Amino acid sequence: MKTIKTKIKLGGLLVASALYVGQTTAIEVSDKAHQLAQQNIIIDSHIDVPYRVEKQWVDVTKATEGGDFDYPRAKQGGLNAPFMSIYVPASLDNSAGSTKLADKLIDYMEAIVGRAPDKFAIATSTSDVEEQFAKGLISLPLGMENGSPIQGDLANLQHFYDRGIRYITLAHSLANHISDSSYDLRRKWNGLSPFGKELVVEMNNLGILVDISHVSDDAFYQAIEISKTPVIASHSSLREFTPGFERNMDDAMIKALGKNGGVVQINFGSTFVTKNANAWSKKRGADRKAAEEKLGKDTAEFKAFTDKYSKENPLPYATLDSVLDHIDHVVALIGVDHVGIGSDYDGVGDSLPTDLKDVSTYPNLIQGLLNRGYSDSNIIKILSGNFMRVWKINEEYAAKH
């Protein structure tokens, strides 16, 4: 991707103004798009920094060579309220290790704030986000991806609420003790487990948002039937553009989410966004599995195969327009009050769209929305207003229970 950069001054802040030339798009970012990014709260409801620093520690309070998030790029893009994903792999389900890892990842986020209290702050409420934004800080609210660390014990739910968790993705890539997963062919519970149904009620009572990303369709419908408050899809896209991909939401689910008052936060990963990239991912997975069975996982032959495969079968990256199509589709179905941003930065690897490669590029998204005729007020809803509305409703419900 070719990038031509200039500099402009906005309210005393020097920011990048760029012409990004992707595979099929060329977008010139206007002063207005930068102003909307810098002057409003931007919530991205799913960024995988905690697990990234668990795998290899980097100081994201400063510029980093790799990854999709760090402080300078977040400031450049206007990102000021990224939900840090406390992600626990399904391989740790039903083990004490899941709870230990969740606590460890929260420790990392507290350490980041401790290293740079002039840059970051943990946020546990909508009022925290608003107050920290006014101070020029980047809020770090916390969401738990995979409810495995709860271990079937509501005392653990309280523990993680006290540590700052404000949404829980009920399951991840396998059915757990709470819910079936969209990725798992086994439907252990035919939706939610008995404990999962109890958990949704208690999450409402505490003010922890119910996140239906990753769960099976049956679990989705059961969750919104039980929940007394609006739910979220923290990082999901739409099945309309990826037929047969259950991880995304179909039109009937989107309409049900709208009636519930919830919000779908669009995932940027190319395999979530376009049919071609999704098909590429499925074929690559099957080919890798066959090669691994033949050659062995940790062999030089398998590594040579994967290197050659990547060169000969490159991922067909999505574009900014691909992501905008998902936003448009939600708006057409249920209105602009029910869509937002859940990029999955630092979580989807090298699969991000050509014009949305890291957290510096939210102005590209805003410019795309402007180009499609969205008003300033509706863009602000998409950036954070819709998520904040849902979060506040959950807070208000919990205050009464």
C-alpha cells in the first residue's frame, strides 16, 4: 500500500493528513474528518493488546515497530477509549489457568497505566470515559473475551467486575461451561448452559454487558431473550457478505438485536468482511491441516510449505469500502443507532483492510462515512454514541438491582 503523507495543524495538535492508496480505493482525508476524530470520543470495543503483550512484551506507551496499537498511533487516529480484550484461549477452558491468565492480563493493563498515568487511565464507567476524555487521557475499559475464567462461580464474576471487566464474550472458539460457540460443531448446550442463563441475569444485575460475539445462533437468541438490558456484539460483522460464516450475524439476528436495543460493533478483519477473503481463509485452513498431518507440525518441511503457500496464495485484502458496506447494511436494516466499531486490532493478524491497517486510520473510516453522506451527528453515534448509550442503560439497570 502506497502512502503519501503531509501534516496539518488541528487545535494545536500536529496530525497526519494522508492520501492512502489501497488495492481498489484512494481516499483523501479531509480536515473535517481529522477534526471529528480528534474532537470526539472514539470507542473501539475490541483491541487485543493484553494478549499481544503476553506473547511478547512491548511498551505500547511508546511507538512500537509491530502490532496495530500504541500511544502515538492512537493519538494520531483519535482513539481515546479502546476496550482492552482480556482474551483467554479456549485451550484453557475448565482449568485454573484461565482465571490466572485473565488476572495476569488485567495486571498488564494496570501496569501500562502505572508506566504512563499522563497518557492512560483504566475506565470502569461511562462517566470515567467522559472525564478522562476531557483530561486528554486514553481510557482503557476492559472486556473479557471468553467467559471461561468465571469457572461456574458467581463469586468470580464479582471478582472480575471489581477488577474492571465491563463486558464478557460468553464463549470463544469452543463450547465452554457457559455457551456453545459458533466455531464449534458440537452443540453441547443447544445454546446457553443452565449456568450461562443464570450468568446473563447476574451480569445484568452487576452492569456487565452481555457480548454475543462468538456464540452460536441459538445462544444468541437465548441471551437476548433472557437479558433485561441491551446486549452487544463486540467484534462481529455480517453474514450477508460472508454466507455460511456463523461467526458473523445474519439479518434476522441483526433485527432481533435492534429490537433488544443493542449494538453490533463491526470487525475489520478481511476474513470477516468479504466473501473472497473468508473463502481464502477456509481453504488455507484445510490445506494447512492436510500438510500438517502429512509433514508434521514442527518440521522444516511444514515451514517451507507454509512459506511457499503464503507467497503463492496471498490473502485478498478487504478495503475501507468493504467495512463501510457492513455499516450501511446495519443502518438499512435497523437504523444508525445500532452500529459501531469493534476492529479486532492486534487480534486478526495480517488480515486488516488496505486502508484500516492500524489505530491511526480511524480518520479514513470517518472520511468514508462522510463520502457516503453520513451526517456529523450520525458519525459520532457510530464512533461512540451508540455504545455509550447501551453501556449507560446497563449501568442504570444495575444501579436499581
